[in-house]
Amino acid sequence: MTRETLWLIVGFAGQTVFTGRFVLQWLYSEFKRRSVIPVGFWYLSMLGSALLLSYAVYREDPVFIIGQSFGFLVYLRNLQLIARDKPQEP
């Protein structure tokens, strides 16, 4: 397997995870019978973004790098806000 093939696998894996977050959100919303964004959405967003960012760096694509970098920060911040609002155990 060539280096290029490995990076294509990373890129496709990132895109699959990134798309999977919408499937998760859709199914969870159907289950709740209202529009909801589950915490798992943000974890999948971060994982997909990290994989896509790695692929973009390998490809040396500045547009893709900037876009994924900003998105990663947004996903991280959402997880921080969720953790902050979580009730503390005694």
C-alpha cells in the first residue's frame, strides 16, 4: 500500500465520520421527536475534522486547512461549554 493510498484512506475515513455526525443527529432527533444535537455529534465533529485536517495538511491545501482548523475550535468549544454546564457530582 502506497503512502498516497494511506492518506486517501485517512481522508475518506474523516469524511465518513464527518457525515456520520449528521446521521447521528437525525436519528437522535427522530428518537426524541424534536430537533436535538447530541453530545456525540460534537465528538464525531472533532474526530472527523482532525482526520480531514490531517489529510488537508498532507495535501497542502490552505483553504481546507483553514476551514477545518476553525471548525475544530468550534467543536472543542462546544464540548467545553457542555462540560461546564454538566452538574458536578458530590
